[in-house]
Amino acid sequence: MIRSSRSEYLSAAVLMAPFFVIYAIFFVYPTIKMVELSFTNAPLIGPGKWVGLDNYFRLASDRLFSIAVWNTIYFVALSVPSGVLLALVIALGVNRLKGWLQSIVLAAFFLPYILPVSVVYRIWGWMFDKDFGVAQYVLAPLNGGQHLSVFRTVPLFMPAVAFITVWWCLGFSLLLFIAGLRNISSEIYEAAELDGAGRWLQFQRITWPLIWPVTVLVFTIQLILQLKIFDQVYLFTQGSRVDVNMVMVFYILRQAFQLNKGGLGAASAVVLFLVIVVLSVLQFQLLRARGQK
Amino acid sequence: MSATVQRLEVTASPAAARLARLNRLDTVGLLITLVTLVGAIIWAFPLYWGLVTTFKHEYEIVRPGFQPWPEHFTFENYVHVLLQTKIGYWYINSLITSVAVTVLVVIMAASAGYAISQLDFPGRRFFWWMILGSFMVPIPALIVTHFIVISQLGLINTLAGVVGPQLIAPVTVIIYKQFFDSVPKDFREAAAMDGANDFQLLFRIYLPMNWGVTTALAIITFIGAWNLFLWPFLAVSSEDKMNITVGITQVHDNYGISYGRDLAVAMLAALPVAVVYLIFQRRVTQAIMLSAGIKG
């Protein structure tokens, strides 16, 4: 079969065209524009003057920006390791179940993941409600009988949002862990059982090393995802103090959309971009190196 | 590793002792199962609690005490939000934008995936690396310039403006490319011999052969588009143009908080994705594996 390469080029051009146009407009151009904008003092819409690295210096000295960075890191530290670990533990439990029982239990853990964030917000806003929330039956005794206003108490805000996020996103990690566990051949366990290895030893010597690549994958995905935290923080701070609970994406939005400082907003977006790229590469390498030992 | 083997040999015990140990292990196993079941109940409880609250009268909702089932079952909350809010608009807007995103992403990704997988053309490698690279770019970091692009196109506060930036779907292209790579070359050569062109090949052979993948990707794209909050929230300001995820949190009743109604409107917002998931459970699972890079 000999086909002219010209007709192949033509087919390729037509097939790639929609993708090319979309990527040019919504990916390549916005990315370049973001970097360019970060060196100007432009408002959100309209031209601005070149100011060099001024925006970056301003970020470095802006207290609100450092709050945003720290809160983002704090949120990730609260939600990612605990979420991944919990997903693994639950996966081990669910993996033991069989048939319809397993399907139902899996669905119970997974269902929150497919809900819109607004629905998660409504459900947990109601659960934690200061006056009538059912969670107050657990919280109030810990607080000396007083009802707690969870989202308006600063030290409780991030832990509560992290808790809700773990509840919401666990299903995703759970699925990957269960798939990973199913890939471990049962013969290995049978052999270990014959050798008299107990449950804990089996986990330590078989399950943990063999599930490690999945753990790395899940950890990396969750890390990148949770660094972009915005929706939950925005929704739960509605009508209360925002600044103490500022996170990075929220800061971008604040500068660019609420204060009309496009340049400064773009500069903070560039910082977020770099943080995510550097952290994800670094973390992936670290975890891989640990796994190879 | 050799240390493990030695230890295992040492701990190997006579048959009777082993039997006793197995029995004990079963008790532990039962306990683990029990904890898992309790965990599942706790996990699902907020969903149940949110749902059951929507069927209570407001006076029952704010009454002290734990009431697992409504005393007087009512649809009042649903009737109110259906008649008194713009939920009809929000639903239609969500439906239009999510379906548009799904259809466009699938067509675009399948075409691009096919071209990169099967055709040889200048820039092929460049495109492939660009797609892999774009995987790393955090889309929320692009909100500022997306807004600028959309306003330059005159699409602020339109549904088209909501759809636009959602069309960047590198993962979908990558998955299609991988699946098309594994279609045997014989198919392509035989069909090309019969005079089929690349479009016929794609739509008559490659796509139908990977119908399951397409279904899975379409479902997960739809769910993602339906659930998206940040971009629709920025792109649209008038109530009539809002998506349901935005509408239900941005528009408030004039007469104070009503938990029953707030939750009823949330349940309606969740309904389509919940139904899609329950019907296509297997496909959703498959799509999640695929997007995480596990082929299955």
C-alpha cells in the first residue's frame, strides 16, 4: 500500500485543526500572556506599563500573599497524607469483601467524589451548623458543652475544610488503591500463609512494597490537586473573614478580579504555576527513589 | 529479603498451633470487615442526612434532638425551589455547557489522538510533547488570562464563554492516542486498500472499536463539566446565565436561611451526576483508572 504523504499531511492538518485552534486560544496564548502580564501594571482588562519584576517584589513583601502561601501548604499537609493513608486503609478493608456487599460499600465511600463542590458545601454547612448541626453532638462535648461555630473559628477553619475535602475526594484514591491491590497475585499471599506469615507481616513484606507505586501515583495526583484549593475555602468563608483563610488561587482571584490588578494577579499565578511544577517533579523523584531501595 | 525467609521459617509452627492461629486470624478478619462496614455507614451518613432533611418541614428541621426520619414527610422544599428560584435556567445552562464540552472534547481529542497515533506529519512530535507538557499546567493559574481572552472574544457572560477554557483536555487526547496505538496495523492497511480515507477509518473503525473508552471518557468529562465551579463562577455574572453549581451558592433567598430549601436545591444539583454514576458505575471507574494512567 502506497499512499502519497501529501494526502496524509492533509488528513493530519484537518484532524489536528480543532485541537490546534483550541490549544492556541485557550492554552498557549493564555500561558504566554500570563507571564507577560506579570511584568506589567495592567488592570484586568486593558493595557499596562512594563514594570519589570516589581510585581514579584510586591508579592514577596505582601503579608496577605505569605498568608496565602502558608495556608495552602498547611491545607495540603492536613489533607493529602491523611487522605492517602485513609484511602489505603479503607481499600484494604473493602478488598476483603465480596460480591454485592463490596459494591455497596465501595459506592458509599465513592459517591461523595462525584458530587459538585456546592453540594458538598451545603451538606457540610448543615452538618456543622452552629445551632442545629448534627455534628454538634460530637463537637459540643469537646468544647465544654458550648456549640462551636466551626467555619468562623480561625484555628478550626483549615482542619475542617481539610476534613471535608478528605471525605469528598477519598473515592478517587480508593479506586486506584483497590485496582492496585487486585493486581497483587493471591499466590504470593498463599505462599506466605503456608510459611506462617501473619497478617501484619504479610502487609509489611508483600502488600506495602507492591502497592508502593500506586501510593506514589495517588500522592502526586492529590498533591497537585489540593495545591489548587479554592472552591471550598471560598464557599465556607462566604459572609465571614476571608483574609486569615486566604489561599493561593483565592489570592490570584482577589488581586485580578476584586482589586482589578491584572499584573499582580498574573504574577501570583506564575508563582503558583512554578510551585506546582517544582513540587510535583521533586516529590515524584523523592518517592520513586524511596521505592527503589 | 533473605532475612524475611529465615524469619518465616522460624515462625512456621506445628499443624495444631497453626490451626489455632488461623481461627484467631478469622476473628481479626471479621473485626476488620465490621470496622469497614461501620466506616461505610459513617461515610454515607452526611449524604443521607442531607437528603432526609429536604423532606422535613422547617419547624422539624430546627427542632432540637436527633430525628433520623421525618415525622411529616413533605415535598414543600422542592416545590418551593422549583417554583421560586431560577433553578430551571441553571439546570438548562449546566446541561447545555456540559453536553457541549463533552461532545467537543471527545471529537477534538479523538481526531487529534488519531492523527498523532496513526499519521506521519511534520510537527507530530512537537504536538505530542506540548500535550504531555500541558498536563502539568494548573488550569486555575490561567483564570486571569482566560478571562482576558474570553472578553477579547466578546464572550463574557455567555455560555460559549463558559465552555471555551474547558476544552483543554490533554488527558483525553493521551488516552485516545494510547488506545489507537494498540489497534492492529492490519485493520488500517486493509481498509486503506479498499480506498477508505482517514476520516472513514477514524469514524468507522477506530472509534467504534474503542466505543467503551469513548463512553467512559464522555461520562467523566460530563461529570467534570457539570461539577466545575471556579470558571463558570468567574465567566458569568447574571443569574439567568449561571450554571447550577454557581447558582445555588450565589443566589440567596430574601427571607433568611432555610436549611430544607438550601439542601433541596443542592440535591437537585447532584441528581444528574448521581444518576449517571449509578447507571454507569463500571465506566466511571474505568475512566478514573484511565485518567490516572492505569489502562484497564
